[in-house]
Amino acid sequence: MVKATKISTRAECVVCVLEDVYTASETIMLNEAKKKKIVEETLDLLHKKLKDDEIPSSYITGAHRILKKISRREDPFKEQRKICNDAGMRVAEQVDRQLNSIKGRYERFRYLAEWAIAGNLIDIRTAGTSYELASSDLQNRLMEASKEQLAVDDLRKIYDEVIGSKRVLYVLDNVGEIALDRLFIRELRTYGIFVMVAARGGPMTSDATVEDLSYVGLDKVSDRVIVTGADTLGLIISEASKEFLDEAVNADVIIAKGQANFYALSTYRSRFSSTVISLFRTKCDCISSVFGKKGKIGIATIIENK
């Protein structure tokens, strides 16, 4: 378990934002003038807003909105997103077949939770996959990630919290991994739990939208699908939809996937009375250090109020 803490934007986060948006502009093959314009506007954004000390995902969201505006593409990475979803579904088929041999409620819960965390490796922005990727590469990376032990493992406590709940709000992260989330959510519903699933309101890098949910069939195993807000990277509380905030208050448990969602729910933990669970793989030492670790690691934890 980890105490809630404000996730501040560090100097290295600025480098990450610039490198990310520039690489993205190269991937969609923009001309030099447009790439330069994107970098200029991103630098201006960072100069004006860094003093506000917002969570890192706020700046990445702003940078990619600049890219979408200048490129005139609402979904610049549509092809890459489909590759991720297809790779995730192929791995999920194998995981589902293996599930048939696993007995015991906790054992099945743990198996599917570990795969949901391994799936968080799929991120076209980071984690070594980057914007240039192939489906076979992703499948191999997922298989490797599934063999790694969690660096922070509170799954037994998480199971106890979930099994005693009636309403769970499951906040999604990336495309691809949502095929593995689908299996986990399907299992949660066998406990008699009402499971709401929250996706992004518009395409933002590799974050999953309602359209992606439908593509992998996740909508068919959920009791309700809502949007967290607009086209943001992860959850940004200032842009969250009223529907999401209402459901977050009413849920017994919030399960949030991904580092960007961890930023928001750790920083604003006091706003939620629900049990808040975070499942993800860290992308940098900035966040691994919160847990006293280094490197890219798997996390399954409960975020406690201070």
C-alpha cells in the first residue's frame, strides 16, 4: 500500500514531453515546417504552464492537442492503435485458454490481474515500444512482461477489498491492454459486482476510447460504459466529466490502470471516499522512486489517504 502523494512535474518530464511530441510528429510524417511549429507551440505551452505545477499528463495532453491541431488529424495514430488492439486480443485468447486450468477464486483473480498489469506495457508513447511497432513485437514483449514478478504486490489485500464490494469503477488506460482488462472485468462480474468502465472521450495517443472498447468486445462484459472526460492522457480531474465524478463518488472501489491515472488519483486522493486501487507498470524512475524502486516495474497497490 502507498500513501497518497502529489505527483509534481520534474525537469526531466519536460524533456520527455518534447521528445514524445517530436517523435510523434515524425511518425505521422509531417513536414519540417509543421514539426517546428509543434515544437515552438509546445515550448510556449510549457513556459506558460509549468509554474502551475500540474501533473505531468496535463502537459503531454496539451502537447498532443497541439499536434492534432497542426496536423489536422483528430486521430493521428489510428493505425498504431489498431495494431495494439489486435495484438492484445491475440494474447488475450491464449490467456483465456490457460484460465480454464486455474482453480480457486483468488488464484484466478491473481492470474488475470497480473496479466492486466503486464498489458500496461502496451503504450505507443513509451516503454520501448514507441510509435514504430509491430504486432509480433508487442506479443513477445507481453509474454516477457507476464513472467516478471511485481515489484509492489498488494494483490491479496486488493482481492479482499474487491470481493467485498458491490460497485467497481474500472478506469482504463491503453489500447491493446484493454483486451486483457476485458478478461479481468468479466471475472469480477462473476462475483456479483456491478462494474462500470471508464474510457477517454476522444483519441489521445494510445489511451483507449469507447470505440476501442467496442472493438475488443469489452463493452459486452461491462455493466456500464462512461467517459472520463475529453481527449486527455489519463484522468485529468479539471476536465473530468460530471458522470465520471458522480460514479467515482458512488463506487465502493476504483480500479485505475496506468501511470497517468496514478498521477491523478494519488494527487487528488482526498476527493474520493472509495477504496482506490492502482495497477500499472512504471515508465520512469520518477514514479518508481515513489515506491522506493528503480527501473520499469509492475505495481499493484492501494492508494491510501494521507
